[in-house]
Amino acid sequence: MHVVATAGHVDHGKSTLVRALTGMEPDRWAEERRRGMTIDLGFAWTTLPTGCTIAFVDVPGHERFVPNMLAGVGPVPAVLVVVAADEGWMPQSAEHLAALHALGVSHGLLVVTRADLADPGPATAQARAHLAATSLGTVESVAVSAVTGVGLPELRAALGRLVGRLPAPQVDQPVRLWIDRAFTIRGSGTVVTGTLGGGRLRVGDELALATTGEPVRVRGLHRLGAAEQQVTAVARVAVNLRGVPRDRLGRGDALLTPDAFGRTDLLDVRLAGDPAAELPATLTLHVGSAAVPARVRPLGGDTLRLRLARPLPLLVGDRALLRDPGRHHVCGGVTVLDVAPPPLARRGAAAARAAVLTGLHGRPDLAGELRRRRLVRAGELTRMGVTGDVAPVVGDWLADPGHWRQLGVRLVEEVTAWAGAHPLEPGAPVEALRRRLGLPDRALVEALVRPPLTLRAGRIGVGDLGLPEPVARAVDRVRREYAAHPFRAPEADRLTALGLGPREVGAAVRAGALLRLAENVVLLPDAADEAVRVLARLPQPFTLSAARQALDTTRRVAVPLLELLDRRGVTRRLPDDAREVVGSG
């Protein structure tokens, strides 16, 4: 299936042409049929002599309904430019062509209608000259009369050649279905329609609404009026959604593959059209079926920053157009360069940003994004439309190789500086290093550790992260002196005499070389486990006095030691203040 939109001045016979080609009525509203003028989008389809099916999105030609026209043309890959032989090129012909050029539409046909009323030659020559200067370039032209049928066989043949030139759809990409209609069918619920430009939809799929992010499920699919279990791009499709009220969505919303798109209200773009300095401060951005007010900030040259009135699911490389609705004027097409741009906070930031954007071309570039962002999650890039085969440095974090090497050098410098400022600590805390390096995740700091750095117990240092030599010697003297009495704690003056002041004791405790029971009460680190073995040999339950005697220690040590064992759950304190070793009985 292929999808083609119409374009052209009001009353040049677009709907009549579609009706003649398909035998279907594209005008859906009674008001349209009464007035003989298309107001909103119409849809019809037919099978060409080649056997392929072509669906038409018929758009209004009046200047008051240009937003409706853009909603229909935005997601469509090809167009029929319709010009009447008896009127020739007209103002809305020009605005529609400007819109097609802004959106980068490059596949189309020129159809000169009402060939029974005037010689089609002059109108054909005039229209071809206008088209040649746009993205459509040189196109095939056909003169027809929907009344007499002259030229319709040739037009069907030309349509077959047109769709044969269209690029193959990307059926494996995520779905972004821009909604152009939403309505309710009794017994079915909410139905939306749109042009599926890429990917595939299946009954039962879970999608996300672009405006709210809420999940929705596909209850049913219709293509060309027939129920389907699966629809593959490119296609006109109607999607029946389960459990979604009609008033929660509408034209300009989109159905998205979950987690495949971000939503942004701030983007940097390149403008093709009016010079940036001449643009009004507020314009309307048209993309897909959406039309959203945008505040415009020129950055320099042909680049702009747009602040949207509501977020849209945009990707790097998307084409859109800016229009001034007050002047009924297409200001130009834009190519999305960045959907997550940095803030412009400092003086001269706009000019600096314009210089960066000069090197961007609106094509997803993984290496370039890593170079500019330095560190970024893979999922964040995917939601920008940037993918590639680069191994994460840790988790789903991707890093620019040069920046990652620099971070490794800085980590060594920061660890060395920390060691100089904190000589008694066994390495620098990972969290402190994260803040010093300005990294968003502790895992990034840990992933940077390379010899001679060592990571242990949440700290990074050089070597084995052992205690400073004077502290290690002092702890070893404690171990020798109290080997025969492991539950006796050195008094404060003895610790000082051994070279273990408060800072040194703190370093030894953090390194696991001493066990702190209370202020100025420390034992060797295996004392708690050994105490459990001694207490388990006592008749259960036992008193504090019995524990003190069995451990050959003082009340100063026994009380905090037993409280520690209680907290660890290896002893249990009973109502009469006796204790028992858990599991000893």
C-alpha cells in the first residue's frame, strides 16, 4: 500500500479528481458536500493497474484551512500537485508548494485538471516552472478531465510509476503514528486514524500517548476498511484503542512505541527560508499532524532555538515547517538538529551554540553526540533517534573515548590529592570522588578504576588500601599485647602511648583493623565472633556477671560488647536481663 496526498488551490478539483480515481467520496462532512469545498481531510483508495493499492489524503485548498492541509501532508511521502487548466497558478498553489518544499517532499506528480475547459499547456508550463525550484524538482505531469475521463488512464499509469520510485518503508523502526482523526464508534470505543510511515502495528500492542505518556493498548486495526491483525508501513490505518476516552486525544497527538521516543519542548533547528533575524517572536511549528505555537530565538546564521507550547515526540533529523498564521505565510522548513540542547545561560552562549550547530547536518551521528555530550545513557540517545554499536563503559552509560581517558587521569589526580589531605584514611570515598569529577553516577567512578588504583569497601586508593605504616605498627602492638586477653580494651592513655590518638583509632576502625564498642573502647576486629563462641559454652541463659567472668574482662567492655551482639542478633536479651546465645540450645 502507498499513501499520496493532494495539494493545490481551492476549487481546482482535488476532491473531484480523487472521486474519479477511486469511486469514493473523500468529503466526509455534509457541510463540505453542500458548499462543494473541502474543509477537513478526506480519505479514499483504489487499486492501480499494476495491482498495488494507493490511498489518497485529500486536503483542503482554502487559505483558512491550511493547518488542516498540513496535518494531512506532514506524514505522507508523496503528493499530487493539482492545478486547474482554466485558472493556472494561484495563491494557494504557491503556499501549498512552499509547505511541501519546507517539509522536504521530493516525490510527486503534477496533475492539470479541467483540461476540457482550457488548453492545459500554459498551466502545465507555469506549474512545472514553480515546482522545479523546490524539493519536488522536475516531475511528471498529466492533464486530465474528471468530467470526461480524458487523461485518467494516463494518470493511473503515472501513479504506478510514482509509487514505484518511493523508497522502501522502514518496517523495523519504532512506531510514531501521528493522529489526524479521533472519534468514537458505538460498541468499539475510541478510534484514531493516521498515516503509518514506519514500523508495524499489531492487535494487542501496547503503545504510549505522546501528550501524556500513558500506556494504551491496540484493541483492533483496520486498513482500507477491513479488519487486520497486523498493519505494516506505509499505510492508512485506523486503530481502535482499549479504555481510552475520546476526549483524552485528538489531532496532533501520536501513538508511540514505548520508550522509543522522548518528548521535548525545547529544540535547536536549522531554518531554510527567511533569514532568522526577520522572523516574528512567535510562530506555529507544523510537524506530523501537530501544530504547536513556538517562541523563536535566533542563535546565529540559519539556526534557531524553539520553545514549544507543549512537548512533542521529535527526533534528530525530523523535518517540520514554521508558519506565521497571522500573515498566512510559510516562513520556511526546519531540520531538527538537537532535541535536548544545553541551556544558554552565559553571555555569548547563543553565538557559541550557533557555532556548534554549524557542524550538524540533521543526521543521527552517534560519535558526534558522544563528543558533544561526553557522557549519556544509551536509552536517552535512542529516544533522540540516535543509535549505533558502541559498548557502554558501565551499565547503559556511553562515553566519548577521549573524555573517558581524561576522566581516568583526573581520577588518579583526585585520589592522590585526597591521600595527601587525609593521610589516615584508607582511600577516598567514591561519593566524594563522584562530586569532584562532576559525574552523575557512582558506577562511573568505579568503572574508571585501573591499576595502580584499587577499589574496596566504597573507597578508592593507591595499592592495597592498607593503613598508613605508623598506624599499622600501632595496631600490631595492640594485637601482641592483648593476644592472651582479647576481651580487655586498652585504656585511653595506653592507646595514646601506642600512637593511637582519636584520628588514628578512627582510621583503624574504618579500615576494619579495630572494633569500636563505645567511646575509647576498642577491641581487635575478631573479638565479637570469638565472644560468641565463649558465651555459647556457658549454661544458658547467662547473666552479665557470668559473661564478664567468662570473657575475663571488665564491665566497661562487657556491657557494650553484649549490646553489640544483641544488635547483630547472635544473643537475645531476656525480660530478667539475662541473655542467651541464639541457637545455642
